[in-house]
Amino acid sequence: MDSLTQAALGAVVGGTVLGRRLGRKAVLIGAVLGTLPDADVALDYGNAIADYTEHRGFSHSLFVLGGLATLLAWLCTRFAPARDISLRHWWLFFGLCLMTHPLLDALTTYGTQLWWPLGARPSAWPVIFIIDPLYTLLLLVSILVALVTGHGRRAPAWGLALSSAYLIFAMGAKAIVETRLAPVLAEHDLKNAPRLVQPTPFNTMLWRVTIIDGDTHHEALIGLFDGTTSPMLETFSRGAELEDDALALSSGARLDWFAGPFLRYEIRRLDGVPTLVATDLRLGFPGFHPFRFALAQVAPDGDWQAIPPWQLDTPTTRQREALARLGQRILGPEPVLCTSDFVAERWLIAKPDAC
């Protein structure tokens, strides 16, 4: 999630745990603790893919944050005993303010390396977009009330309860979407295909489905207000014939660890040189994927030669139009948002008749 939301979550958690004893200070300290795990964005891991995949790593580990909470709790018990706050309450304060950060991140598309350093892929159960204004607003209102009134616990507790209820609603919305998707998967023999179901930007009413099917991937949008309208699949090439070449590169293997199998591969001529490019299909939608990386270029002998990976600029053509149509699409199946309209024809294999 964005830094403002994480600070707000830390603030309401801090107020809920120790607001009665620390007042406004619990809210303010909680806000600082809530953003602390994202300090890793200041680190340089050596190249664009390392920076991309190492974020939400060690600083988001439950092991690391649990140890940090224990240390901070012990220090406060040792040097601030006058407040008569037990070691257990200090640990709950620091532990929850710190660890709710990666747990919330785990509810977004890219997930979090909760179990670092065990080497497991990021844990992700996407039910909320990385920026959700309604979720954040519920937290901010409760913080404002706490700071104005000086009652550090009551308003944050309400804010935490309401924002948690919103997450439960999002989980229910996802279950509805998956129920509507099931007949389509059965019809196209895709029940066992890797798929990603996630909310579209800034809301939990319209959901994007991405399904990987060998050399192709399918896209669909399913809204809570779609009624009995059956989801439509648009099919795109994934460039899977280049996958082995990408995985032979250390940067490509790392990207596959982070995003596989939701990757597309292509050869693009950059600065006059054929270049192997990998795109993370998870964020954005066809035509507007922000994370695209150059992995290798053709050497004089015709083989792929690894290069320091770098991130390509995000395409912005017609982006405003696409977001406007996406907003209209939330209210019902019409107008149809044909994502293929924003994609170069070389990637499009099939689109619904309605498009």
C-alpha cells in the first residue's frame, strides 16, 4: 500500500493498543512505526530488477519485525518504567504497528516476503488495490478525531474496526467474482490454469482477471453490478517462445521468481539493437503495464548477451481515456471496456464480438 495508508494504519493500531495510556502520542508514534518497513526503498540493490524484487523483502519480514518489536519493547520497559506499561503491552504496541504493514501489503497484488530469509516467493492474497481512497479515508477520519479530541483510543479503535470491515467486504466481493468466473473457466478448459483475480485501481467493485494459458494469456473484467452478464475473455500473446532465453539470465530468473508465470516476453529494438524485454502483467492492464524491463541484447554472434537490466518508460498514450472508461465500467457491463483497443495488434489473438 502507499505510504500514507501505511502511516494511517500504524496510527490507528497504535491508538487502539496504547491510546488510553499514551493519548495522542500513541497515534503519532504508531504512524512512524507504520511507515518504517518501507525505509528499504532508499536502498540500492544494484540494478532495476533487484530494486524491484527486493522491495518488501527483509524489512517486511515477520521474523525481522518481530525481533525489532521485542528489542523496542525491552528498551521501553527498561528506560520508561514510570508509565507502568508492561513488557507485553509494549510488545503488542510495537509488534502490531510494525507487522500490520506487511500483512496489509500481502493483501495487494505483489504481496510481501513475509517469511524472509526462507526464500519463499512473496505471499499475496490480493483483495485491495495498492491505493484505495475509501480504505484510507476511514483511517484518516479516525486519526483526525483522535488528534482533535485527545482521546487516543476510542476513535482509532472505530477506524480500525471499520477499515477491517471494508477488507472483509473486499474478500466477499472477490468470492462473488470468482463464482461468476468459474463457468467461463470450465467452458474454456481453464480451471487449472494459473490465474490472478484482483481489484482494478482505486475500488473493490470492479475486478480484473488474468489467466495464463501457455503461450497466451486471457483478460477479463468482472463487476459486482454486472448482473447476469457472462464475463468476456480477451486473448493476447505472451511471447512464451522467449521464456527459456529469459530464464537463462540471472535477471530473468529473478523476475520469474517474483512474478512468474504472469510475465510477457518480446523483442524490441531499443537504440537500434534487438533487446529482450519482460513485462510484469500483474499491475495495470493491457496497454498500460508500468513494469517492463530490458534483460539482454543480441550479441555479434547472434546469441543473447545479458545487460544491466533497466526499466522502460511507462506507456501513457490514451491512458486518461482508459481510466475514464474503467470508471464507467464499474457501474455495469456497459459500456464494454475492450482492453484490446489499447494494445498493439501484434499481441492480440482474439477478442469478444462485443469489442
